[in-house]
Amino acid sequence: MFIRNASLALAALFIATPVFAATTINVVEDGEGGGKMSLVLDQKTISAGPAIFKVHNDAVGEEHEMVLVRLKSADAKIPLLTKKHRVDEKQLQSLGEVEDLAPGADGELKAELEPGTYLLLCNLKGHYEAGMQAVLTVTD
């Protein structure tokens, strides 16, 4: 009898506890080597909380990645390693990435976002400089 009552109490707790759905942000990456590249978000402003980044590489022959970093401020200078044609990720607060995204492939990144400014970028050689970057604003 005790086990049954405890099970019912536990079930009632789960039913009464609100479940907050994650915000889904669709990210499309595109571009081929030597040309203009892009990283486009379907939303540029979201509310704080859990988020799921659904990333699609729309390129025909170019691999991409998506790195999520939190910036210290909206006007923060992005540290660039000019000789390597990459962003210096060691100087930024990374929240994760979708790596090695083959042409036509999809990937996913889950993160808990606090209010602030975030940068999404592809940090393969030259891709950031070619336009693979987008800013996401997270509000209260």
C-alpha cells in the first residue's frame, strides 16, 4: 500500500510540475570555398531558457560547423587570428558546437541561454571572414 501511495504522489508531482519547452532556432549555413558564405537564423531574438539549434548545411560541396559563443557585450570585439583566418575561440565563452557538418547534413546543439548577446559562427579557415556569422539576442 505504501509503494502504491508513493507512486501516486510521485506521479501527481510530475503532472503538477510545469514543463518549459525549449525554443528551437533553425540555422542554415551556406557557401562554397572562395565565395560568399552565410549563416542565417530564423529568429534573431528569443527569451532566456533552454534552446535547441537545428543546423542545416545547405552547401553543395563545402563542410561547415556552427560554434555558439556568449559575448561579454553586444559590441564586443571578436578576436581574430588573422594569419590563420579563424576566430580565437580560446578568448571566447563557447557553449558548444556542431562539428564537421557535411554538405546537406543536419546537426543539433542544445544549450541553456541566459539574457545577453550570442554569436554563432563557422570557424573553419576563412569561413567567418567570408560571412558565416550571426548575432542572437536573448532577453529576460
